[in-house]
Amino acid sequence: MSSKVFDCIVIGAGIQGSCTAYQLAKNKQKTLLLEQFVLPHSRGSSHGQTRIIRKAYEEDFYTQMMQESYELWAELEKEAGVELYRRTGLLVMGPEKSEGFSKLKDTMQRHKIPTVFLEKQEFNEHISNVNLSEGNGALIDTFAGVLYAERSLQAVQRLFQCSGGVLKDGQTVTGVSPGAVVTVSTGSAVYRGKSVVITAGPWANTLLAHAGLQLPLKVVKINVCYWKEKIPGTYSVDQSFPCFIQMEPKEGEYDIYGLPSNEYPGLMKVCYHMGSETDPDERDKQTDRGDIDILARYVTRCLPGLVPAPAVVESCMYTVTPDHHFVLDSHPSYGNIIIGAGFSGHGFKFSPIIGKVLSQLAMGQVPSHDLSPFRIQRFQSQSKSSL
Ligand SMILES: Cc1cc2nc3c(=O)[nH]c(=O)nc-3n(C[C@H](O)[C@H](O)[C@H](O)COP(=O)(O)OP(=O)(O)OC[C@H]3O[C@@H](n4cnc5c(N)ncnc54)[C@H](O)[C@@H]3O)c2cc1C
Ligand SMILES: O=C(O)[C@@H]1CCCC=N1
């Protein structure tokens, strides 16, 4: 048995665990980052080439957190010496009179986020190849853009190791024993840490069961669809085509979002912001394509320059909370077990700031952001502590 006691053990080397581990190492904490799969892998939520970064949110707290997150992304880019963010702007479209679209518009104005509001005629003049749905409004979050996801993940893991952190992949954590010093077991080793951070993505509840806690999390499989441009380049990042979010494409439907063609030339990524429930270990057995039907209808209606059948379909998972807000908190019974979970398909852009606040909790510091929207307590009857 290893006698070394780490200041912190982080379980799960997706983007949230990797950013947390890096912050801890930067703060001179002896940190161990454990990952079940051999890295890099494509079995969780942080793989793939691109993600959207934006300040356009309905809720003040997300827009506020993004102010610092953009600064931390710029810092990371400098430290890593690679481009992680590309500014494209984000086009948001949604039913003009809906609560969601109005709230988002108000939040942008209240926080003075650089925004262009587009009337129907301006829209048609400036945004070719997109049909604005009847009754929809449109705006552009001008500093939004694309994050290079896989590159970011690898950069953060590299920086963590360069700061003295220990990264062990291919090690599945099979036991977590709470205590003043927490014992973490894998199939082949036992580690001890003064604190533990659980950032296990879709496997959060499997890990939390060891610490007597279950959260109301739903894991869904996302079909990541790429659609062929009828004329190559029409929706390309090089032609300054923006990312987009279509709120409420139809009543009762989830948002649809897209990123300009970039990682696969001639193919634009357009996805549905929900999927069908899955067991994370059986992801590929979930073959529901109802979301692809919704997307194909939307592409036909609103993106006429794309062939309305996906050319490439990849897989990813969301871990969704009932209110779609994150969980960033300490374990209700063990203050030295910290939980980052339930990122509900929109957590990547926040990862540097999430890493910062989770590391602050692990170091016993007061977090630098108000974490009240992210507390476990909000679920009350839904989260059952089995202790
Ligand atoms: C298709 C798709 C599109 C998205 N688009 C956006 C976007 O545009 N913008 C945005 O901001 N966000 C977006 N997101 C969300 C974002 O990618 C996620 O919120 C984020 O990647 C979650 O990271 P994570 O570290 O929590 O989870 P993961 O990346 O899943 O990491 C968890 C890690 O824990 C490991 N692990 C689990 N159990 C164990 C164990 N027992 N022992 C050791 N290791 C373990 C797993 O193997 C995994 O590597 C998108 C997500 C998807 C799927
Ligand atoms: O987080 C994001 O920006 C994307 C787009 C909207 C839906 C989810 N992910």
C-alpha cells in the first residue's frame, strides 16, 4: 500500500477534473488525477474537436461566471502556447415572445454584453443560408465562438503534469472510503488523500454510491451529427459563419445548436440538445434516432444549404440534472469530498472557472463565486443519502 498522502485526489480526467487538478497543482497541492480509460478516450463527455463558448444565457449567474471564464481561457491559451478559442459570434434565434428568448435578451442587456439585435430584414441581408422561423427574433453574442475541446483537454492535462501533478490513466476507482484522510482504491492500488474531488461525468452516481450519496442525474446519449454543405464552404468558419442556437425550434422541443464547418471540411455540426437515456457503460446499445428526425426537419426548413441527412454521426453523453444547472458542492456528510457533476450538456465553456471553484472547495477556501444555484440541497427529496 502506498504510504504517500496526497493533498487531493481528483477522480475523472474529463475537462472538469483536469481543470480542477491543474488549479490544485498550481496552488502547490500534491495532486493525483485518476482516469479509468487510457487517455485520450472518446467514452465520456469531453471528447470531440469543438464546443461553443458564449455569454448568452438566460440566467445572470452563468453570464457572470463567463466573464471570468473568458479571462481564464485566455490565460490557459498563453500558458499552453496553442489556440484554444476562435471568435465566430453566436447567432441566437428564438420565439420573440417566449420567456426564454426574452430573458436571454434582458440578461445580455443588463450585463452590457456586446450584442447585435437583428430585425427580420437585417437578418435576411446579413445571414444568408439561414431561414429565420416565423415569429422568431434574432441576436448575435459577438464575442462567442468555438473552443477547441480535445486540444484544450490535452493542454490542461499537460500543464497539470508540468506543474508537478501525477496523472494515472487506465485506473478505475472501485472504492472511496470517507474519513479525515480519504482512501481511494483502484483494481491495482490504494491511494490516500486529505481531500477528494469526484468529477466522474456520466459515472458520477456510481462513484457517489461509495460515499453513500445519489443525485437525481439522467445520462443521455447525444447523436453528434455533421451535415454536408451542398456548396462546400457555405457555412464555414473561414467564411465567418457563426455558431448558432435555435431556441424552441417547435413547441415542446429542445434547443438545436450548430457550429460552423471546421473540423471536418464541408461538414457542419448541428445537434439536438437532448438525447435518450443510457447506461454510460452501454452507450452504443442506445440506438434511438428520434433526435435525428427532428434535426433533419429543421435542416430542411432553416438551413437550406445543407443536405438534410447526416453525413457523420458520432456519440457523446450529457449528465442532466432536473433544472439543467450544475452540481458544485461538498458532500453533505463529508466536507473533504467535493463533487462536480450534472453539467447538463453546457459545462465545457465554464471548465476553467469550475476548476477554480472546485479546487477552492478542496483546499477548504471560500469559493470566489456564489455557488448557491449549484448546491445539492436544492434537490432535497430527490437526492437520497443512504448513510
Ligand atoms: C455532444 C456534446 C456537445 C456539447 N456542447 C457543448 C458546448 O457547445 N459548450 C459547452 O460549454 N459544453 C458543451 N457540452 C458539455 C461539455 O462537453 C460537458 O459539460 C463536459 O465535457 C463535462 O465534463 P466532465 O469532466 O464532467 O465529464 P467527462 O468528460 O465525462 O469526464 C469524466 C471522466 O471521469 C472518468 N471516470 C468515471 N468514472 C471513473 C472511475 N470510477 N475511475 C476513474 N475515472 C472515472 C471518465 O472516464 C471520464 O473521463 C457538450 C457535450 C456534448 C456531449
Ligand atoms: O453550451 C452550449 O453553448 C451548447 C449550445 C446550447 C446547448 C448546449 N450546448
